[in-house]
Amino acid sequence: MQRADVRMDRAEARMDRAEARMDRMDRQLLGIQKIIRTGMKLIVRIERSQKESDEKLSALIEAQQRSEQREERLDAKLEKLMESQRKTDEKFAKWLDSLKHRNGKR
């Protein structure tokens, strides 16, 4: 009988240790679940932030392209204006020369 009691005590001790290990594993699994949930929330937040950044970057790219197009149009207008001013300067110089020659003949 005593031998059976010793065996039973050992079996109960093994069961207690197994239960303690299972309790530790359960706590670890709960901790891992919390970490995973937190990580998933963080991933969702990062994805939203990335989407907003992508939209802002696209808007900046479009604004830059519009600015470049405006700059090209302004450059073309400036070229025309410079050409017109050069022609006006030439005409003015000719007119001044004609006045000098007319005054010199009198």
C-alpha cells in the first residue's frame, strides 16, 4: 500500500508540474496574442499613414508638373517679349538716326 501511495504522490507531483507548465504556456500564449494584436493595429496605422503619404506625394508631383508647364509657357512668352523689345530697340535706334540725319541737313 505504501508503495502505491508513493507512486500516487509522484504522479500527482508530475501532474502539478505539468499543470504549472501549461499555466506558463497559457500566459505566454496570451502575451503573444496581445503582441500580435498590437502589431496588427500598428500595421493598419502604418498602411493608412503610407496611403496618406502617397496621396500627398502624388499631389506634390502634380503641382510640380503644373509649375513646370507654367514656367515653360512663361519662358515662351518672355522669349517673344524679348524679341519684340529687340525689334522695338532697333526701330527706335533707326528713328533716332533718321532724326540726326534730318537735323544735320538743315
